[in-house]
Amino acid sequence: MKFGSQTTTIEALIERIKSLTSEQIESLSAAWNTAQGVAWDAARDAAWNATWDAARSAARDAAWDAAWDAAWDAAWDAAWDAVWNAILALIARDLINEFDFNTLYDPWANVMDSPTERI
């Protein structure tokens, strides 16, 4: 699988990046700034270490490259951290606890997912 066990979900998220509106970018940036803190640092470390330890670095790197290309093409930078951490959360989903997953994924979900779309 291209991005690991969450390939389909990650590909869908990457496709959504390509059509972000300026309002969504501003909202993602605000959500990201609100989400940062000790819990976020711990969650990101847990997800990063889990993907590394599970030899998912190839999936992580491929997702990073695809998301970066989509973000660059969409001509935005402010919301990059929120996007990347949503992808990282999806890659590590089966390796990290729910709290860490939600800490990383929620800035994206709160802006981009409707309640019925929530993963």
C-alpha cells in the first residue's frame, strides 16, 4: 500500500488539500495555533515514533511528499502543520492511542470534516 493501511483515507485528505479555500486555510491555521501545546507535542512524538518504529517511514515520506505537492500547488503555507499532522495521525492510527490521534487530527477535522464524515 502506498501510504500504509490508511492509504484511501490519506489520498482523500490529500485531494481535499488541493481545493482549500482561503477561509478554510485561515480556519486551519487558527485551529492549528489553538491545538499546539504539551498534549500536542506528546501526541506528535508518539505518532512519529510509532511510524518510525513500525518501519512506516516510507509511507510517511510518501504521504509527506504528496501532501506537500498538493499544498504547494494550492499556493498556501499557513495551514501546513494542521494538514501534515492529520496525515501523520492517519498513518499511525493503529499504533497510537485515541487521545493522541484526536490531538493530531482534530484541527483538520474541526475545519474540514462534517460530523458525519468524522473518521
